[in-house]
Amino acid sequence: MQESLVKPASIHESNGANCHGGVNEDTTGLPLIAIVGSPNVGKSVLFNTLTGAYVTVSNYPGTTVEVSRGKGRLAGQPVGVVDTPGMYRLVPMTEEERVARDILLQERPRVTLHVVDAKNLDRMLPMTLQLIEAGQPVVLVCNLMDEADRLGVKIDTAALEQTLGIPVVPTALAIGRGADHLKEIVVSALHRNDHLATGGCPTCESKPAHAVAIPYPPAIEDALPQIESQLFGYYQLTKRAIALLLLQNDAGVASMVAAQEGPRYTEVRAAAKAVQDRFSQPLSFVIARYQREAASRVLQKVLTQPERRVSYFAEKLSAATMNPLTGIPLLILSMYLLYQFVGVFGAQTLVGFFEDNLFGAYVNPWINNVLAKYIPWLVIRDLIGNQYGVITLGVRYAVAIIFPIGVPRIFGTKRQTELPKC
């Protein structure tokens, strides 16, 4: 499958007008730098920073998900760079996340650049911990630091680096801030990872190992060694990470393990099922909760945010929406109010006003009178006005139907997204 990733069947090339960059050449055999992270955190800007003016965009085999690849040169060394689709976690929930995770599973990135939004680090650090736990050679890129500074968000990157045991680089790549330092860190990481793989660099070997660890409930911690002891195949992730993905019922990893382990997979599945039987919630929820808690403990030491003043009403409403006894009635009420606003006020009252009162009584008669007075050709008058004209029918429907329904819908949805969240 790795060969198909490097030489996909469906490829189209683009020049510098594309939002990505790179050279449209094969990157086989080059040290691979994988860029991962959530959407809209600056991965594309980083890709362009590391490569150049051209890019090869290919559909991942068996999907319509596009993956961008390019070549760059760091400290005179040619490297391959892959910009993966947006992902929030190692356990995929979407096709894009599955493709990004499979690239980490099937290929061998020498350095994995996890790009995060610095002002939303609390939401993105759990994935960093997952990548570290999976044994990925991670460099954490805290991007959008300029926006974080404007909001008063302060990150002690030195303390974060010490806690995680990986390089942490603050950047604002859209304005070029931190780009040169990041390249230096990537070169250093490539050098260290190359020599750690061969055991030939005493300086690299003295680097500290990953300092962070995620403690899970005893039932899970006891099961992990049992599952790991049944894994004899070759995996790009650590056995602990593979075991955790199996506990979370990851279908892609399960298929890979079944193919490599053969009859032993039956024991692996039995061990995973035994753990699940001890929890009332799916293990994916349990494991994700402990990962978030571990990330929260890390951030308490390194993150300073301005105090957010929450009104008494907003605080009570937030608590009420999180309680099933009050949250479900509030959900029904909000849906009913949204229907009244969009379906009744927008679709009936406003549509009736625009279509009948405005266009029917004023605009269309005036258009038809002007056409009858100044346009002698019937075909032109029918094209613009009368019953099926561009203005009397097309513009009327655009203004009288789409506008009154669309604007209230957008406004109502925006109000919903601004409800306080816990």
C-alpha cells in the first residue's frame, strides 16, 4: 500500500497559484516530513514554507481525499514533505482523518510536525500526547502566536518542551515569524532521528526521552501489556498505541493487526472485549477523557489565559444545557424557536411581503410599464419582464424567497453557535 501512496494513479499538478507549494517530483527514498493537525491551523503555509512553488496533489488510493506532496531542501539536504488532511485524533471519525492516520501507519515520516492553533492549545494538545504515545518523532508547532498574543494568551514554550520531551516551536507562519527557527529545529530532528535509528550519535543519544505519560484506568493499564504481548508484527506506531487503538475499536488498525498476527488476533480481540465489558461507556470515550485530562494537567503549568467574565445568566444557561433533564427541553425549545423564526417569519411573513407587496404591487408593474414604453420587441420584453422575465421572475424569486429564508437561517444558526459552551 505504501507504494500506491507514493505513486498514486490519480495525480494533477498545480503551480504557485495553489495554496500549497512543492516540486512535482517523486519523493520516494527521501527523508519524509509529515505535517499533521486540525484544519485551519496553518498547515498549508508551513508546507509552502518547507517546499517551493509547485505541488503534486494526488487522491489517496481508494478515496477522493487529496494529499499534497512536495520536495524541499533543508541545510542542503533534500527532503520530502507531505501535507496530510485535517485530523483531530488518531482514531478516525472521517475519511480525511483516516487518510491522515493511514499515512502515519503506512509511511515512515522521519519528522512529524504537529501544527496547532496556539490560542486553542487546550483542544489540540490531546492529539500531541497521542502522537508522542504512538512513538512519532514529533515537533510541536505552536502556530498563530500573533493571534494568541493579541488575545493575551501566554504559553511557556520552554516549560512545555521540557514537560513533553519534544521540541516546541512558537510561530506565526503567515507573517514569517519563527519560520527560520522551525527549519533549524527540523534539521536537528532529522539528524537526531537518523542517528537514533542507527545508534551512531552520542550527542543525540543524550537527548531526553519523552517525559509525558498518560495514565489510564487500572483495567486498561492491566490489559495493555496483555495485548502488546500478542503483537509480533511490524508496526509504524508503538505497540502501546496499537493496543489503545484496538481497545477503541479502530477498524483500520484491527484489519492490519488481523492480517499480521493471524490466529493470535483472536486472543487480542478477546482481551479487548474483556476490558470493554468492565466499562459502561465505550472505551473510546474513556480513553479520550483521560487524554484530555492529561493535556489539561500539562497546560496548567505552561498556559496563562486572560480571565473570561461570564455573566450569571450565561453560566446558568451553560449548566442547564449540560444537564439532560433541562438540556433536552432546551434543545427542543431552541429548535422550535428556530423553526418559528426561519420557517414561519422568514418563509411566510417575509416571503409574502417581498413577493406580493413589494414585487407584485410595485416592482413588476413598473418594470412592465417601462418595457412596454421603451422596448418595441416582444421577445426582449418577455426576456426581461412579463410572466417569466429575468427580473419579474428570476430576481423576484432570488430576493423574495432566498433572501427572506436564507438570512434568518444564517442569523438563527449564528445565534445557536454563540450559546455558552461548557
